[in-house]
Amino acid sequence: MNDRACALHPGAWWVWALGLATAASRTTNPLLLGLLAAVAGYVVAVRRTDAPWARSYGAFLRIGLAVVAIRLVFAVVLGSPIPGTHTVLTLPEVPLPHWARGVRLGGRVTAEALLFALYDGLKLATLLVCVGAANALASPARLLKSLPGALYEAGMAVVVAMTFAPHLVADVRRLRAARRLRGRPDRGLKALLQVGLPVLEGALERSVALAAAMDARGYGRTAHVPRAVRHTTTALTLGGLLAVCAGTYGLLADAGAAYGAPVLATGVLLALAGLWLGGRRTLRTRYRPDRWGARAWLVAGSGAAVAALTIWAAAREPATALHPPAFPLTAPTLPLWPAAGVLVGLLPAWVTPVPPFHRSREGLRPLAPPRTALRAVSSNAGRAESPSARRDKEPHT
């Protein structure tokens, strides 16, 4: 089977991941956030390839855990606006001037403040995990090729920035493995400093090679477009993007849910019109473009369904179901309908094709030699004779 023919459109993975991220932004329930992270992690585990960008998911997961730890440290050192009655520890408080009213250093640390900080940190960590899942599943090069012509230059900058972290992680792993093979330590501050210079050197060489490749391919060439078309394109695109931002904020915020959907739809239409006009100034062609097929619709639809079901549940479930209070101390419960909506995000694990990396792990190697060829080789090897044996069989004259 042609692996490229069955590959999924990279934009579908991003729509799916953004749907999970939208659901994560609507709740602070740690059980729902953990379920969202588990869904994203399972899909990444069964559908990622062995490409360099596919290994960046672990880095995003560690960054999310670091975010949770930093949020807890800030709650301990700087305090929290949440009142509490259960004191965990008391730190020495540093007196601050009157202009820093509302901020404190040290003092009493309560369990309610720590729980509130944990909920906030888990929310941000889940958002990072969703973005990391999109980075691990979608090819940046194919995503750049799928962008409209008007966004090609901006998309190139974004894709280069997105691929910097995965390549950096791959370089660090490669250099650490080389140090282990040479019998040198690969952990600690000294090893990190010795690995940092080769990593930066590799990043510089890759940047120079990318600039040379872009220049050789005529990057930045534009066609002549009338001034009126340029101004119309700018107005449509800028106005559409601003409307998309306002509509997205309205959908994510509880207060603007009434106007969010109409403003978002209007912004999308204006932005698409501006992108269509702006594509006339870009001189480039696509070689073997990615098709948005039925599987891409299912994957993108599953992410959109997760976001829609979470927003619907937030309007009908009790406020404590998706936002458990930190004061008074109460154990969070798992609401049924939001949890069922999150499980819809597992659909890509069954409707998308298995990558060749996983097929080789499962033993499905299509390049294995056939049995007839193996029997022929073994029979020829058994009939092979040494030169001395052939001389003994020759008739003596």
C-alpha cells in the first residue's frame, strides 16, 4: 500500500487538536482534563510516525508538568486570592511597600490555595499537551504545502518556528546517545553545557541550508496585482481575522456565547474571501497536493464534536461539574455527558491508517522475501560443493 496515498491531511490533525484544546479551556475539572490528556496521548501513541517532529510530544508533556510545578511554587511564594481555612505550612512573610498592596511574599499557605493553583496549572498543561499532539501527528512540510497562497510566506515562518523544537529535541537525543557510546556522562549541568554548543551549531547550519534552499526555489516572488485588489485583500483579510478572534473569544468566554458564533462565521467568510484574492499574487504550484478525504472529515469532526459537546454541557450542567470549587474543599466528580463527549476524540485511533512504523513493529513487513525464493536459496546452498569434492568426482585419465 502506498503510505502517502493513505496519509491523513495535516490540517485535520490540527482541527482535532484545537477541538480538544477548546474543550480543555472550558473546564478546570482535573478528571476531565486528565481524560483529555489521556485521549490525546493514546491517539499520538498509536498513530504517530518515526519522523523527527513526531518525537516532540514527550517534550510538550514535560513542559506541561513543569508549568504545573511552577504554578504551585508561585502559589506558595506569592500567595493566592482564594481564602482558606486549612493551613498547610507558614512561611516567613517579607514586608512590602504600600504600592505593592495585594501582593505578598511568604505567609500562610492553605490547601485551598494549592488546589486552586493545581486546577489552573492542569488547565494550561492540557492545552500544551493538545498542541504537542498536533505537532507530533501533522507533518509541518505538508501543512505548509496545504496553506493558501496568500499565507505561504507567513506560513513558512510559522512552520520553521514549529519545527525548531522537534529538531532541537532530536539533536539533543542524538548527542546524548553519542556521549553514552563514548563512555561520557550524559546527565548533569556539565554534560548539558557540552551538548549545547553542538546543538546550536547544528541549528545554525540548518538555518543556512534552509535559506539557500528557499533562495534557489525563488521564495518571495510575487505577481503584479492592481492596487485596488491589494487594498481590498488587506481589508478583507484583516477584518476577517479580527472577527474570527472576537468570535472565538465569545465562544470561549461564558459572557459572549450569544454573539460568538455569528461573528465567527462572518469572520471566516471575510478571511476566506481575502485569502482567495491574496492568492493571485503568489507564483507557486503544488506537487501532489494532499486531499481532504472522508477520513480527514471524520478526524476534524471528532475534534469539533468534543468542543461542541463540552460547550453544550457547560451550559446545562451545574457550574460545579466543570469548575469544581477550591473553597470549600470538595472532591471533584466526573460528569457523565462531558466525559462521553471527550471520548469522541478517540475516533482517529480507529479511522486513520496505521503508519508504516507501527506496521513494522507488529510484524507486518511487506518487503519480506517469499517462501519460494527462500526454498530456492536453501536448495542451491545445499547443492554447493567445494572444489576438492568436484575434483574427486572427475574421472581419472
